[in-house]
Amino acid sequence: MAKAIGTAMNLLRSVIKKRNNTMKILAVFFAAFVFSAPFATVGHASGQVSPQAPQEMYLAAADQTQEAQANDPLEGLNRGLFWVYQLVDTWFIEPAAIFYKDVLPPIIQNGIRNVLNNLRSPVVFANDLLQGDIDRAGVTLKRFVINSTVGIAGLRDQAGEWGIYRHSEDFGQTLAIWGMPEGPFIMLPVIGPTNPRDIVGLVVDFLADPLNRWADNTHREWITYSRSSGTATELRAANYDSLQEMERTSLDYYATLRSLYRQHRAHEIKNGKTNGPMPAPGLSQRNSAPETAERMDRVSADR
């Protein structure tokens, strides 16, 4: 473990000196995994069980069941990071979201949302293909072509008006469909609730995104920053009222967000493949993938 931590520190020091933002992101995530590994094993290193009364054993078993359902072995660390997450949200993201939803006219909000959704289409299309869903890949391609042309560079969701509705896919969902486990729950500042599988998916989608690659190669990083900020602000504004009500009524806001996140991701993944994982291309010796159920397209928010 000490050797791994030393490797992470050397990687961070060498990368931070460079201007490549992509490598900085990868280095930070790698270091985060290395540093969190020791905490994941705390309390599980010993296989000995001390004698307990039946009632105490029942309560201990109940606690272990709840912990397993929460999938949060780093809860102490995560709750500390959740405080940082709330601080960043209160000071930066929430004020921007309030301005966005209360000051900007609805027509401008719709235009921003449509453009952001359209820019993400190449990543959604790639993940549709990786999941073996040719039909949904065709829907994504149709939407991108129609909205980029008739929809005036994505300002209008013309495809949605014609009955071709948007759906969302990401590489985190693709990994889940291929059978990769989610790993422990993680709370990260700015990003919020996530897990190792979704962190890998987030990084891969970021690196594979054509607009991000073009902006990075042409020294127009401001495009990536603006797009990321706009996406975070639009998403926060769309969920502002729900999150306010949740925080006001929840006995444990952290636990509520954790549960909601895991349920939401499970729902998205089940929309992809419901009868078991599909083997990753070239990584399985199976002759055929499992049968897949018909997928329900989620209606876009502005339908």
C-alpha cells in the first residue's frame, strides 16, 4: 500500500507541472482510489467474532444488513466530503442555478438545455453501440442530424417535436451492462454522489467527447469549462425545488441523497439491459449475448 501511495504522489507531482488538463483529471482520480483503499478495509480485516448475546447479535446483523444495502463502507469520509459538497453548492452552484431559473426567460433556458443535450449526442450514440442497441443508436443519430440542421445547431428540439424522443446513456451504464460491479458509494465535492464505476465512465465519456478533444487540441479549453459549468447549472436548476424539499423534510439528507442516487442509477441501467449483463466486445468467450428486453425510451424533459 505504501508503494502504491508513493506511486500516486509521484504521478500527481509530475502531472501538475504540465498544462494537460486531461492528465490532471486522471491523476487526481487515480490518487483518490489509492488513498481511499485503506479506509475501505477498516473493520473488515479480522475474521474473529466476539461472543454476543442473541439480542446484540440480532442488532449487529441488522446494522450489517443496512450497511450492505447502503454500500457505503467509507461513510465517515463521505460525510465529511458531503459537507464540502454542500459548501461548494451553497456558495457557487446554487446561486448560479437560482439566477438561471428565476432571471433567464424560459425560451433561453430551453435553448441552452437543447444545445447541451445535442452536444452530448455523439457520446450517447457511442454508448448505444457499445451496449449493442442498434435501434436506440439510430434514434440518437436521427436526433443529432435533425436538431443540428432543422433545429438550428440544437437550439430547438425539432426531433422531439416530431416524436423522436431523447434518451441518455453513458459509459458508466455501459460498464454496468457489461457486468462490472459498481463498487462502494463515494461522495465527491462538486460531482456529488457517485461510485468507482461511474467515475471511470465519467472520465471515459469526457475523454471520448469530440468537442472536448477538439477544444483541448486547439487550446480552447474555455469551451469545455463553459459547457461543464452550463451543464451543472442547468441540472441544478432543474432539480432545485425537489432538492430543497428533500433537504427540508429529510431526517438524514446525506442518506436520502445516497439512496436516491443508487435507485436512479439502477433504474437507468435496467432500462438498458434487464436480463443480465452483456459481455464486453472481445472480452468474453460466450457464443451469444443474453436475450434483451424491449427498452423504454425516456421522454425528454421538454416534451
